[in-house]
Amino acid sequence: MFLDLPSPFIWVLNTVGLAGLPLMISWLFIRLPHQLFASDKGITKLLPFEKNGTRFTRILRIKRWKRWLPDGGAWMKNGFAKKKLAAVNPVYIEQFMRETRRGEWAHWCMLLSTPLFSLWNEGWSLVIVLTYAFAVNVPCILVQRYNRSRFSRLMLRRDEICYPKKMTSARLEEF
């Protein structure tokens, strides 16, 4: 701990920081140009074992719990809702995949910003803050990667798939 602050002030900083920092990061990422998220690169590049999503399904059982996560993109102005598919055409799926990259980058930044809290936290309070940051961000990162791995496979097969003209809404579980 670098800053020796009274406990009530630390509580306020933690509460405001844990709520405000993710909102600020989300706000910033929504304003970044979509071209930055056009392809998997850097931290968002899918690993060979993630390519088809079966490890996510079999080991982590993401399909069982992902519906319980909130859709932060739907909460923000100009955000992109990812809880439910609005269309199943290739252009929309590409946009959806771009937004999963944007969301993943945002959650990585949220997670990587938590060492800031070590400026005014120490011991158990720092452990609690770091545990909270992992518990909130890692599941969201995993779901973004899971969805993108499934849609990457779908886009590779897009020539084989017939898209219904009248389909306007579908759940991710249907794919």
C-alpha cells in the first residue's frame, strides 16, 4: 500500500473504483473504431485448442452458465447486445465476432487495471479486490472466446449453410 488512507475512504475508493473503472473502460472501448477489432490478434487470437469450442463445452460447461452473465453491451449507449442474435446472415455474424473481440479487450483491460487498487489496499482487502476482478472478468472473457470460436467455425462453413430469409432472432444456444 502506497497511500495510507483512513478505512472509510478506502471503502469509498474501492466501491467507486470497482463500479466506475469498468464503466469508463467500456465507454472508451465502445468509442474505438470497429476496424481495430476486425481480426483475432494479440490477446484475442484463438488458441488451437479453442478453435471448435468443444473444450469450452466439455471442460468448462460454458453453455450451462453463460446465460446468467449480464450483457454489458446492451447497457451502454451505442453498445452491441450479444446475449441474443438479431440476425443470422454473414455480415451480422462478422459484426458479432468483432464485438466479442471488443468485449474481450475491454474485460482484459478491466482485469489488468486492478493492480491500481494496490495503491490504497493491502492484505485481505487487496485479495478481495483481486478475487472480485477475476470473478467478474474471467467468465466474460471465456464466453467471448467461446462464442467467437463457434462463430469462426460457422463462418468457415458459411457456403454450406442456407440462411433463412425471414429469420429475425435466434438464441446463441441454437448454433
